[in-house]
Amino acid sequence: TPQRPKMLSVDSTLLLISHIPSKPEDDSQHYIEMSNTQLGLMTFLGSPFCVSFHNESDEEVRNWTSALDERIRINVEGFRQKKASALVPFILRAVVDKYFPLLESYSDDLEELEEWLMTGKSSKNVAKAISRVKRDMSRLRRVIWPMREYIADAMMSDFFPDLETKRKMQELYEHLTYLADMVETQRDISAGLVDLYLSSQDHKTQEVVQRLTVIGATFIPFSFFAGVYGMNFEHLPEFKFEVGYYLFW
């Protein structure tokens, strides 16, 4: 079951839960989907090892974990000289870095949707795409903000005593703060696009009403004459005029 990103500290054990985002295979979509992949990191106070685990994921996340394992193997000698807690910011940094291209893709999609709206090419698909982006921004907010909170709490714990690890955790906190700002900005943009879409629909409705009003006003005189001469009066003097038909028109 997907859990909210969180930190659990029990005695000498620290557990960190985070989410790994991924893009859908279909690049033609106007929105980005997030996977439900969760990454857990477990470290023990004074222990020489760190345990990481994740649930079933898509191929993109599996490739990401394989690349991360390779990076750790390349730097294994450096990690051996440090405590296992040094792996935590290293792994979390790889998680956080995946959010930057994700949000950049969102930004590109929002610009494209805005261009569609400004050029009058709005449709139901565009409205659905904007709504989906807005919902996804809310989902991202529910992931990034808790991660930022537990990074701040982790820095104050005894699990990261050395200054270098604390500095890397501080960098993580700053990156997550930047991501949180990006999410809020794009939430505002998507909300503005919703307003723009509704305004464009109102404008189109007004144009249709104006056209119908002109057409209706054009046929009012004809309706009047047709109504008068369609009544069953016994005497209509105009019928006896030789030029009555021409006078009518």
C-alpha cells in the first residue's frame, strides 16, 4: 500500500520512506504520471551497513536502481571509509534528482497548453489535460513536502553525526525546497489555465448567442407578416389590390 513519505526512528534504527517518480511510456500525453514505487532506507546507529528496498516498479525505475547500484560500486572504497549513514544522502540525492526533469516536463506541457488556449484551439482534451496536471501537482506536493520535513528532522538526529553528511543532507533540504517552490508555481499556473479555459468557453458562448440574436432579429419582421396574414380573418382588403403582393414584400 502506498505510504506517505516519512521518517521512523525507533531506538537505534532509522527508516526513511520516499517515492520514486517516473514518466509514462506515451510521450504524447499532456501530463506526467507518477509511479507508486516506494523506496525504503534503513540504517542502524553505529552500524557499518545500510539496507535499501523498494516495491515492484516499472522498467524505468528498475533501470534507475541498476544505475544507482553501479554508482555505489564505483565509489565503494570511499563509502567503506565512512559510516553507513553516508549512503543515505547519496541514495536520496538520486531520488530527488529524478524530480527535476519531471517538473521540467510539466513546465513544457503547461506552456504548450497555454499556447493552445491563447490561439483559440481549446478543446475538451485540453481541459482534461489541465485538470490532470493540477491534480498531479497536488500529488507531488504531498510527496515533496513530507520528504523535506523528514530531511530536516534527520539532520537533527544522532544518525548523521559527521559534518560532511550533515552538509549533504542540508543540500538535499535546499533542493527539496526548490522543488516545493516549483510545484507551488506550477499549481498556480495550472489554476490560471483553468480560469483561462473557462473564460475562452464563455467568450465562445457569447459569440454564438450574438449570432443567434442577429439571426433571430432578422426574421422578426417576416414572422410578424406571416403571423398577420396567416390569421383566419374573413376580410383582408389587401388581397384585392393588384399590387398587394408587391407591397407586402
